[in-house]
Amino acid sequence: MNTLAGWGIAFFEYCLAVPAMSAGATDGAFLTPVGIPTYGVSGIFFDTDGNGAHGLNERVGVDATYIGRDFLYDAIKIYANQP
């Protein structure tokens, strides 16, 4: 997490990396009990109103989508140790 946290702060200049628990369903429900640590990261920023999560008006901004895509692509490259 430290590698990604440090890089994420550089990617999003005015943001802090803060561990948080997601109430949603993830693969961690299956992997953690068998001893595989499971972490998640999102580079997508949402509105403070929750973006209508799982409703008919669920939304993510276009800019947030593209920035999040770039963030996650670079994060995968970091973890894969590719230049």
C-alpha cells in the first residue's frame, strides 16, 4: 500500500491516501478467509451526494472516468514492475 499511496499522492496532488473499508461485495470475501490479503483502490472521484449509487440516476463524471482509468492503468504497471 505504501508504494501506491506515495504514487497516488503524486498523481492526485491535493489528496491523501486513507485506508477505508468498502461495504460492497468484493473478491475479498473469498480470498481473505484462505489467507490471501485483499486490497482495493479506486482513482475515481465521486460527488459528496453519493452519485445516486445503484439508482436510476447513478453517474460518474467524464473527466473522473478518464482520470480514474489513467490512475488504475499506471497502478497496474507499478504492481507488475513494468517500466
